[in-house]
Amino acid sequence: MPVRHTTVYDSPLGEMLLASDGQALTGLWFEGQRHAAAGLSPDATPRDDLPVFEAARSWLRSYFSGEKNVEPPALRLEGTPFQGCVWDALREVPYGSTVTYGELAARVGRRLGRATSARAVGSAVGRNPVSVIVGCHRVLGARGELTGYAGGLWRKRALLALERDGVVAREATERPAALVAALADVWERSVRATHDFLLPGEVERLRAVVPDALEGVPRLLVAEEAGTPVGFLGADGDFVEMLFVDPGWRGRGVGRVLMSRATEALGAREVSVNEQNPQAVGFYEHLGFSAYRRTPVDDDGRPYPLLYMRLA
């Protein structure tokens, strides 16, 4: 086996390990992904300057910026003949499209000239060594549900949202003033569209403290379209402190993308929500949260009852 080389790419969805035999990309895995680094030589050495790594980084930058149909770097996928057939079929699923495991199995069966089970195809999909470029995230369950992604379902949901709407969610480790101001604007638009129960002057009063809250929350996830924030989530430990989506993006899966990452990657399990905002209550209930406590006033003692909800 030839000596392999590796490098790391810091994507909006977490670090990715890249592997190469010196000529082609042989592996691309998210941090914590099942089967990560499978088949990688034990004497693999870091080498950032390989041309194929630069080509892969360029492709990833373009992809996570929402660009479509960018020519991928050279690939060399190592697996069984059956796995190779499945991976070839995956590469033919267009950007922004999806396919069920059953449909993919039928395509593979036609290639092989024999019937192939969705279970066998699913196993090969799970062993795909080059995530994202070979689009295993585009494979869905029989009813269109998200199932079985080695990098985590929250990443699968995020990748599909990126390809569908151009929205990418990232963690904001740095919070420059321009970002904080843009997120405060999202907050105000969201509140004015959904919090019609607030007394006169309350939006202005609350807006004044939003920047400090954004700067102080330990974990901040930001959803952006073409670099413009369309939603954000703040979490402190296992508690979701804030979740707001621009009204123009409500109902398009932005909140679900942020909450999936918060619950699956950050360990969030609890949230508080205004009882007078039934749409928000219903959203959390749909995600599996249920109320375990009610207070007649909010944290500032204002007449806005809160429901404390916990993920079942």
C-alpha cells in the first residue's frame, strides 16, 4: 500500500480529514464520522502542499459558498467492486437532488444486471470514503426521511439545506461588531413578526440588550445565505438560550437545521419559549420537546408566561 498523506480542512460543519496517495483524493471524512480514516495507512504523514489537497480545499470552499457543479478533484476510491458500483451511482445524483435507497438499489441493479437489495446498497453508502464530493448525503429513506448518515444526521440536514436553498450553518467563534449588528437586525425582524403579544415599547427595550446577549452566549450558530445571516441559535451548556429566524426564511428549514446541530452536536436538551407564541411552542413539540414547567412571567418579571421544555 502506498504511503498516504493527510491534511485538515476547517469546514462550516466541522473539521474534515483529507487523505491522498499523492495523486488523487482517497478519503474525506468529517470529524467524528463513522468509518473515518478507514483504510488509511498507519504511516500516513501530514502534507498540506499536495496539489490534490489544494484542489480539494478549493472545491470545498466553493461548495460551502453555495456554488454548483464545480469540477471536483481527482478521486481514487478503494473498495469492493460492489461498493465501487454504488459509489459511481452516487456520483451521478445531481447537486440539489435526492434519491431513496430503493431507487439507488434499482440503479445499481441495472448496472450489475441483477437485483440488488436496498440494505446492501445502504451498507456500501455508509462506507463511502469521500464524503460530500461523493454525495451520500443525498440518499433518503423510502418515505423521504433522513436516515443513516455516517457524519451525523445534523450534517446531512445541513448539506441538503445548503444545496436546496444556499443556506450554510456555521459556529461563530468570532463575533465582530458587523455580525452582531446583523444578527440583532434578524432578531428584531423575527420578533416583530412573531411576538405580537408584546406591550408597546418592549421590542425597543429588548433590542438594547440583544448585542450583549449575542456576544456573551457560549455557543453561537449562524445560518447564512450568500454571507447574509438569516437565522441564529445561542446555547449555554444543554440549554438553548435563543433561536430566531428571519421572517422571510421561516418555514424553510432554517430553524430545524440549527436545532439539529444544537441537539446532536452541542448536546442541547432544554429551551424556554413564550407561551403566547404558539407557533414556536408547536415547532419545539414537533422536534420532540415537551413542557415540564411554566412560569407566569418571564425572566425579567414581565407578564409573558414562559414554558420550559425538555427533549424527550
